[in-house]
Amino acid sequence: MKRVRTRPAGPTRRAVVGGAALAALAATGGTAQAAGTTPAEPWAPVPVPEQVPVTESLIPVSGGGSLWCWDTGGDGEAVVLLHPGSGSGESWPYQQPVLAAAGFRVVGYSRRGAYKSVAGTKVEADTASGDLNTLADHLGLDRFHLSGSAAGGPVALDYALSHEDRLRSLTVSGSVMGIMDTEYQELTAALQPDPFGDMPVDFKELGPSYRGGDRDGVAAWLEINARARTSDAFAQSLAHTITWSSLESLTLPVQLITGDADLYSPPSLMRLNAGHLQDVGTHVVREAGHNPHWEQPAAWNGLLIEFLRRHRGGRS
């Protein structure tokens, strides 16, 4: 099986719910299967959409670090994709061509210590959201859309708390969102009792329907996961302590997405957090775990594209 890559490559086979819907999305940028509909059976393998050409670069950040970045370019509004902790800038082969076909400039990158990026010196490193701001400056982004998945969610929220005026919209997907309120911390800890942390990463992060229906897709996801962390990786701090109170200060449009089988951020948790945001929409993707962008890309892409289009030109 060929490796999934973010730059142009031959197709990799995997199964997705919706059959040819993903191919149609890649061609049109339209909306395929709705997140709440019942998928057709059986799951049918389809090729990963052919990737569009990108410009790759290493963007220097403080402390001797650098961020591996790819950028489709173009005149469309930019959308920046923040990867899960289990992934990297490689995590978006199902989004890159679809968002580009929908008219957006698509940017993905690996945070410090992830695939092809250099962590640098921890004591001199900026926050993860500070690095994102450096990247946005380097690429000449004015206002842009931001989408953070899983561990990318707290970085996205931290960036919004620091630079809300620079964002057109914010999407957070499959994420506990880094909220530090004691009540919330106790709740999320109860969802992950021992020995949860010792379980295989694909068990923790991919839903059972996907693991049972697409073994090739699981293998491709695991390949990306195996390459994701470099030997110099370290945990980066945030600029803010994220709390429900701090979320209530945000006025930009926010979209929250989660899978119905997400062991970290189930729909009940997502709705709890949505209650602390002023301008928010919520969506549950069926038969998906912690990575609905990978497990159910047709449904996830449709939700993101519709949201981006609704807020195109916003907050300018």
C-alpha cells in the first residue's frame, strides 16, 4: 500500500462511507452525505483524491525550531488546518484537494517536533499559538479561517483568544479543547479510566465502525501516526489558560464537530462546551471516533465547506 502524503501522489485505496461521494466532493467542492444521515452499506473502497500541487517550506520559529508547511496557494481565502497530536501536516489528504476545489487556499503544517518540523530549544520556544502567528505572518495571511482537530483544538482556541481579529471563523473538531475548569477536568478524566492511556492508539482514536470497516484506512492512519513524532519533540505551552469563562469572551463564529463514537469528546461534552460560546453551531458525524476528518471525510468536508462559505468575507 502506498503511503498517504500531502503532496501530489498516486491514489491510496481505503474505504469510506458514501462511496463515490468523496470523489464528487473533490471535483465540485460541494456537500456530500450529511453528518446525520444513515450511510449506505457495505463500505466500498475508493481512492484518495489526487492531491493538488503545493509549495513546501520550512518556516523558522524561535529557539532554533522550524515548521514544515505546505500551501496550495491561490487567491481564495486561506484556511489553516491544525493536526491532531496523533498526526502531523500529513493528516489532510482528504481535505487538501477538496478545499482547494471549493476555492480556498489551503495551508497545513506540522507543529514543533512533528513530522519534518524541528522542535528547537524548549526554553526559548514560543507558545504553539505564537508559532502559528509567526507562520501566518511568514505566509502573508491577513485574516483566515482556522480549523483545529483533537490536540489542534486547544491551539486553535488559544490563537483565537490572542488574535481573534485575525480570524474569519473557527472550527474545532474532536477535541476536549484544553479547558482547565476543575469540573471539566474531572469529567474528562472519568471518561478515560485506567488503563485507557495504555490502549493502542487506533483503539483510542478511531471509532469501532471505521476500524471494522476499513482495515487499509486504519493502516494508512497508523503509518502517519508512526512518523508523526520526532525525537526532539516536547510539549508546548499555551498563551492562555482556557476556561469556560474565557470561551464566553469570543465573538467570532465557531463550529464544533465530533464523532458519535469519540472516546475523548463525545457529543454530550461538545454540547456542554458549546453552551459557553456566543456564536456556535454543533454537528455530530455518525460512525466516527476522534478523527472524523479521516474516518468520514465526505461528511466532515461538507460541514467545513458549508461553514467556510457561510462566513466567506466575514470579519474583514
